[in-house]
Amino acid sequence: MARFFGFYIVCMISFGVSPAQILTLTTEEIAIRTSRLEHFNGPVQLRRWEIADDTVDEWKQWEMVDNYSFGINRGRMSMIADLQSLHPYFRDKVLELIQKCKQKGIELALVETYRTHAKQTEYRTMGRKYTRTRAGQSKHQYGLAVDVVPIIDSIPQWRNMKLWRKIGPIGERLGLRWGGRWNKLFDPGHFEWTGGTGTYHLAKGNFPPVPQPEKYPCLDEDLRELQRHWKAWEVEQATLARTLRQRQRSTVTASTAKTVLRGGEE
């Protein structure tokens, strides 16, 4: 008590209260003020917050795009088209790309963000005009690539080269790699960022270091959560891919059987 009383006197003097004024306080008043000093200068009490873990199934809420939504064949399995499915740093760059294009009067629509191995395999079976990259080798599988398309009057502008020549350089100035520069598979709607990290290291879970890491203090935690969501989608679309293959085989078998029967009747 004597220690807190001494501390109290020092505090009061610092606020211009003379020792004589302090000594005129009653014992009860001194006890009350000392108690308050103890309370406000003591250690902060730990508080147990009841936080519901509502991010476990967040992947189920991601935006999806169906085939032909943007006027071209993108396969039977729906595409993930949600910014939350992307690497946090790359996500911010894509947002900046969309905003800068909007400032120039260009509306960009998200066609595809994260892509599962099953979806990548589906594209590969659709021919080389879709992709030459195997599952696990695309930057989409690591949340580091995105496909976009400009929209005019609700119509996708896939072949509007005038627009693409404006959009591509905007992305490049943001440090993104633009598929419009590729010779083997011209892909102007594709943007990616890897920070110099190759697919071999990405496949091992080694993500590229981000510039200004102080802006992403929870990056490791965010990436672990993202990987859980990606894994959930991998299981989801792998199961769907098996179901689609089984249906296709059943259809082919039934068609062959009908053909044999018709031949026998003739």
C-alpha cells in the first residue's frame, strides 16, 4: 500500500497538486484513489473471446462461372472465379488491374482464378488451343494466375485487340506477366505473378517472397488457410470429374449397344 501511495503522490504532484492538498484528503478518499491506481496500472486481464470458426467452409461460398458464361467453351466443370481464392499479394494486384482499367472506362470480368488439377486436365483433353500445360504446372493451381475478359454492353470482347493492347500493358506495369506476349499460346486474358519462383518450388509449397512483407503480417497463416480451401476444391472437382467420365462411358456403351441391335435387326 505504501508503494502505491508514494506513486500516487508523485502523480498528483506532476499534475500541479501540492503535498499540502494531498494530505488534506481523508483516509477513505486516499484509499479509493489508490485502488483506482492499482486497477489502471495493473496487468491487463486476459479475455477469452468466443470466436466461431466460420472460415472452414469458406471455399463453398466462392463465386463460380459455368461453361459458356462468357461466350466460349470452357469445359463441363464450372470454373472458380473468386478473388478470395488467390494468393493475397497477387489478389491485390488483380484488384488494382481491375480498378485501373475501370478508370480508363474498361470493364473487366473475372473468368477464372484458382484452377484445380481436375479442371486443368479437362482443358488439356480439349486440345492444345486451350492449354499445353499439365495439371500441377499451371500457375492457376497456386493461386498465382487469373483469366479476365473485357465487357462492352454485357458482351465479352475476346477478339477486341484494341482493348487488349490497352489492358495488357496496365498489368505489366503492375509487375504481372501477360499472356498476350506469348507466341506459342497467345492468351491475352491471362495474367500471372510468381516473383521468379518456378513451378518445381511452387509444387513443394514454396511460395515467392512478397515485396513489402510488412503489408502482409499474416501471410503464412492466410496461405495455410488458402491451401486448405484449395485442397477441398481439389477433392470436390476430382470427384465430379470421375462422375462425368463414368456418365460418358455409360452413354458410349449404351450408344454402341443400340447400334449393334439396329444392325442385327437389319
